[in-house]
Amino acid sequence: MYKHFFKRIIDFILSFIALTILSPILIPVIIGLVLTGEHYVFYFQKRIGYKNKPFFIWKFATMLKASPSLAGGLHTTRKDPRILPMGGFLRKTKINELPQIVNILKGDMSIIGPRPLVDKTFAPYSDEVKANIYNVKPGLTGIGSIVFRDEERLLSETNMDLDEFYAKHISPYKGELEMWYQKNLSLYTDFMLIFLTAWVIFSPESDLVYKVFKDLPERPSELK
């Protein structure tokens, strides 16, 4: 009942409230993006959504328009030269993700769920994960987003090819985490994930998520 009915109602109400409350933050960001960088505000990208159907995600623009075709491709590292003047701050604080509130209002996304991926980062998942990960709507945040909140650091520190490191180490563990979420989906789990999302913004080095959810899949040594 919660997964198929109450979750959507909660998503709609909270996203409407959030859009209203956050307007004083969103409007200055919009003005700042118009006046800096390449002078565009929103970035729309095709992502994989509910039941593996595509949709277009909303984000604030944080990188050069040509970024996907430049060095680094779809992976972003710390101090990436493709990041726009305001982009670093928006990405660090996750403010760049806030336009996805519109996706939540439309019903494309939920507040909590697996992050919607592009084809290239979806491909490394196992067949089992691919078949099941989007049996729930993708989320603005979720267990994968919290655990991999500093994914850019991991990609910056590896000596491996970025695509290889992502496919070999990041993707398998993300898949495990998202399968854990579906098995444990409840109002309590979603509430705690919202709390933990806010917590790690102010305390990014915290491992509180592993204390709150003691049965999470063990983190591989390569990701510590």
C-alpha cells in the first residue's frame, strides 16, 4: 500500500511544499547562472526511469554544454575543468539537483529511490539489477546517493580508467544497495534516508548510514 499509493501522495505534497519554501534559493541561482558561465540555467538529460522507460531529468547547469564529448565523458572528477564558475558550489551542496522537484511533481521521480542513470552508467549493472532496479521510481536521493555522495573523489583518486573503475567497483556495489532498498522499502526507511541526505551534506565524512541501517551490504575495500 505504501509503495503504490501513499508514497506518491507524500512525494507530491512534500515536493510542492519544497518548491515553495526553496524559491528564495532557486531564484538567485537562476539569476547567477544567467549571468555566468555559458549563460544557461537548466540541463535536461535523457535518463532511465520507472520500469526502464526513458524520461528527461531537470538539473541546474553546472558543466559546459560540450562536456559529454570532452575528456572525462560522463564521469566527473574533483576540480574537473569542465565545471562552470558556480558549478562546483552547486554540485557540492547538491543544489544542482533541486530542479528535479519538478520531475517529482510530474510523477517521473520520487523523493527517495535509485538515481536515474544514463545508458552508459546503467549498462555495467548485472542483468538481475537491470531487470529490477526501476521497479520503483527513481529518486532525488536514496541509499546509493548517500553512500556515494563523494563519488567524484573516488574517481579522482583511482589510477584505473574511469569507465573501468566505475564498472568494476562502483556499479556492483550501487546495485547491491538499491536491491537492499527495495527489500526494505517502507515509510521509516524513506524518512531516515531523507534525514541522512541532509546529515551528509553537513557532515560528508560521516558513516552514520551504516549505523542506522546495520544490515547494509558491506562496502568493498576499494571504495573506502
